[in-house]
Amino acid sequence: MKTPIIFSGLGVMLLGGCAISSTPINQVQMANVQVPMHTQAVAKRLNDCIVRSNQSGDAMLVDSQIIAVTRNNPHAKALFSSPDKLTDQQAVALTNYLAEANACRPIALEGSTPEMAALYEDFFKKIDGVYADLIAKKITIGVANQERQLLIQDAHLRRMAIQAKKS
């Protein structure tokens, strides 16, 4: 029962960047979550959607060259410090990948309380802004990775605070 809860919570947090593997990056951080976010069925559908969206060639290119989203990503250090802006090919791959990955968002919102839905919508808006700036070549790959990680951490802390109020 705990595994689907972990995947659903992580899935929502990572939908803006969407994990490239079936093991989300922040799984260890979410291990102490007590309040279930989704039913087991919704959590499974969300996890399946994320895994499906992360199996394309575009997803692999994104993970290795643009956004460090897999756990123990061997490229993470370089990506977080990269001074490079996206090439046209990378921008197309990221755009395609995000279109596919963002299709999982409605599943993530299923059954959410209004407070949680507002948190996720705010997260989605902010992460979409980071990706838009990256695609528009306003920021570097390193800055995008850093901003993305800060947004994930902030959303995680806000989610934990909401859940703490309910328990």
C-alpha cells in the first residue's frame, strides 16, 4: 500500500519534469508521508502513465542532456552546472517530451483536495515557466535544473505542511 502512495506523490511532484525512470528521484524524501494522496488505483494509473511517457527517445535525450530527473543520473553534476543553452534539437525533444509527460497531470489531480489541487496547479505553472524560459533560451541548462529542483523541494515541503494539518 505504501509504494503506490509514494509513487503518486512523487509523480505529481515530478510531472513538470517527469521522471525518466520508474524510480522517482525523491522517493527517499517521501518515505515518511503518512496521509495517502491517491487511492491505490489512481496511484497505479499515475505511475504507469509516468513510466510510459518516459520510455521515448526524447525522454532519454532530455535525461542525459537537459534535465537530470533520474535517480543517480550520471550526468546530473554536469547538467546542474551547465552554462549551455538548448540547441534547436534539444528544444524540440524537450517540447515533445513535455507534451507527452504532461498528459499525466489530470490523473495526478484526481481526488485531490482543493488545497492540494491549488498547490499542484501552482507547481505546474512555475515549472512550466522554467521550461518555457529554457526552450526560449533565456536561461541555461544549469539554471533550469537548479530552479526545477528548488520548485520540487518547495512543493514537497508545502505538501508535507498540508498533510500535517490533516493528521
